[in-house]
Amino acid sequence: MKRHILGIGGLVALMATAGVVGVGAQGNPIPTPTPPGVGGHKGREKHPEMMRAMKALERAQKDLMAASHDYHGHRAKALELTNQAIAEVKAGIQSDRK
């Protein structure tokens, strides 16, 4: 039970961070420097931050589905938001491939 509560807490923190990032992305984007060697992605995974986020969200999704009870609807809502976040990360990765 403690693990599930921690998992939900981590998800809430992740969602809060995603909300802050999302709000910043709606206005004028803040330019970030491109690290050397990233332009061609030679020998490097594309979108490493997005891929790490996807893996974390998928772990959270599995934990939420395995939770023993619903926590007064909060587990279900967290799962719904996690599924939305997974879809957004996938859409973000796909948008860069176009």
C-alpha cells in the first residue's frame, strides 16, 4: 500500500511538472541550446527525455492498475490522467518525426 501511495505521489509530481512545462510551451518558447553532436543524433537515442518520461508513465500506469483499491476515485482519475499523458508523449514524439 505504501508503494502505491508513493507511486501516486510520484505521478502527481510528474503531472505537476508536465503542467508547468505545458504552460511554458503555450506562450513564446524559451530557446534552449542544442548540445554538441545532437543535430544528427548519430549514435544517440532521439528524444531521450521523452522516452524516459514514457517509461516512467508506463510504470505508473501498471502500478495504478495493480492498486488494491480505488482511494475514493483518485486512483481511477490518476490512471485516466496517466493514459492522457502517455498519449501526449507519443504525439509529441510523432510530431517531431514529420
